Amino acid sequence: MTEKLRKKLITALKIIISAVLIYFIFTKIELKDVLQTLKKGDPLYLFLALLFFVLSKILSALRTNLYFHQIGAKVSQLSNLKLYLLGMFYNLFLPGGIGGDAYKGYVIQKEYQPGTKKVVSSLLLDRLSGMLLLFVYACALALLSKNEFFQRFYWLIVAAIPLSVAVFWFVNKTFFSSTLSVFWKSVGFSTLVQLAQLVCILFILKSLSVSLDSIEYLFVFLVSSIVSVIPLTIGGIGSREVTFLYGAKWLGLDESTSIGISFTFFLITALTSLFGVIYHFNKPKLESVD
């Protein structure tokens, strides 16, 4: 099997999985109920949600560039932001073997020659750093929740927070020692990235007039963000919604509202990512800093 054919088959499989998951969701809930939820959206709060989502992506790009600089790729912040936006566009709209991370890695290696292993490692650590804080925030929200589901695991959740940070630090020290010096800076950026996204979801909740169970909805969002990183669907479409659906069932939340939150977040993501098309036709020239 040629590499080109393999990529096409993987893309086709992701599209099929996304379609099947979306179909499955609407066998469990009524589409009209979700649309009714979305119609209640307040434009002002949705705009504020968009602003905080964009802020989260700017912070995420700064975290990525932290790793690039550490491996010797001294990309300017503006150039990196353009490259990051293009990567978002590729991840969502052109996933056929061009994935955003893969493209960023290709460009950085071509321009700066730090070594493929270092580039891949930096992108992997960037993702893992983000996932660490998704997990930490999810644990913190679980501790704040009064839901009985979490109370049974209270002390396990308490222990999981410092343990997860320690494990990630150990992995950095053991396998990626060259980037260990930026470990805490990366964690700091990740803290701000996920905080901005949580504020984004709070504004989405506000726009949909959801005043109850905010902590539980935020928890489900964080879990769905972790699940959506798994490259089984196109841009996480379907996998995020299924997580919201079952999260709502387990935590006693309104299912239509949960799916409405997920769809709204996806639309904000898609709108932001679409601007990356500018750099698809006019590839950003990477500028360096000293």
C-alpha cells in the first residue's frame, strides 16, 4: 500500500467514524431539542466566548514557541502565530495526511534543521502539557462538585493531581531532558490556556441561559477535550459530542443542553480555524529572533 493511499484511507475512516458518532447521538436525543437550545444563544455572550477562545489559542501558540526556541528554532512570535493558525485550519478542514502538527513540524525542520526527533518531541510535549492541565482542572472541578458520582472517589482524585504533575515531570526529565528547563513555564502557559477555555465555556453556558450544574458541564467539557485529542475523528467531531452525551447521562445533566454546548464550541473553533485559509494560499514566511 502506497503512503498516499494509506493517508486517504485513514481520512476516509475518520470521516466515517465522525458521521457514525453524530448519527448515533441523534438516535439518542431529538435534533429539534438541540436546535431549540442553540436558538436561545445570546450574541453578546457568544462573542465573549469567541474572544476567550482566541485568547486560549494565542497562549497555546506561545507555549508551542517556547519549545521551538528550546530546540534552537528561534521563530518570532508573530510568525509562529501565523503558522499555528494555519495548523488549526489544516487540523479541521484539510485533515488528509496534512495534520496541523505534522505541517508545523515539517516547516520548522525545513527552516531550522533542529532534527526530526527534537521537533517531534517538542510537539508531543506541547500536547502533553495541555492534556496535563485538562486533567488537573477536571480533578479540581470534580472536588468542587457536590455530585455523588465524584464523592465516592474524593481522596483518589485528591491524590491524582500531584501524582499527574510528578509523572509528567519524571517523563520530561527521563526522556526529554533537553526541554526540562522550560517545564514550569510550559505548565504555566497550559494553566492559562485551559483557564481561558473554561471561561469560554462559562460564557457559552451564560449565552444558553444555563445557570445550574455549571461545574459539572465544565468537567464534561474538559473530559471531552481530552477525548477529542485521540485522532479517531475529523477535528474531534463526534467524539466530543458523544462524551458530552454520556457525561450528561452519568452526572444527571440535560442532554440537549450538553450537545448544544458542544456544537457551539465546535462552531467557535471552526470559525477561528477558518481564518487559517489566508496562510494556506499565502504561506507565512518564518522570521527569526535573536
